Amino acid sequence: QVQLVESGGGLVQAGGSLTLSCAKSKHTFSSNVMGWFRQAPGKEREFVATINWTGTNTFYADAVKGRFTISRDNAKNTVNLQMNNLKPEDTAVYYCAAGSYVATTAPEYNFWGQGTQVTVSS
């Protein structure tokens, strides 16, 4: 079983930055793709970003493109989400996910973290 643990959430003012980190307990083929999703109160979980094993392919939701950057360090089994120019609408619980293939939908991911809260004040 692969375990994912997120860290780095918190409260930030609009226009500020935060970096989320996700530590993966071990590497398996079923967890080689890493992604971030988020869920705001009363809304469905939505895709944020994903990155393949080599880090050569990244995809972003339109809402965060140009502001968020996903990266990974395979030696440390970690993936980061650098979030800049944060907006109040970015407020959500952010989840780290791992899967076998690059995808933008939650069912395609096999493992999930517990989530970390990000709150952006206006």
C-alpha cells in the first residue's frame, strides 16, 4: 500500500504564495504519476495539476495555469505544488494523488493523501 502525506497548507492573503509538498511512502508502477486535486466546500473534487514519472509532462487546470507549478523529486519520493498569485477562489482542501497513468480525473488515481487546507483571504 502506498501512503501519501501532504504538508504546507495554511492561510495566506490574496496575491501571496504557498508551496505544498507530498511525500510518498514508496514507489510502485501504480503510483508513478503524481497529481494534485482540490475540493472547496460544497463543490466536487477538481483536478489541479499532474506530472509524469520523468517530470517531462505536466498538465494544469485552466484555473491555475500560469500561477501553479508542479514538480517532483524521485530520489526523495516527493512532489511539490508551488502556488503563486493565490486568489480567494483557490481556497480548498488540496489532495495529493498517485496513479499509473497521466489523467485529469480523480477515478484514474489509485492512492490519495488526507488533504491539506489552503485558505486565501481577500
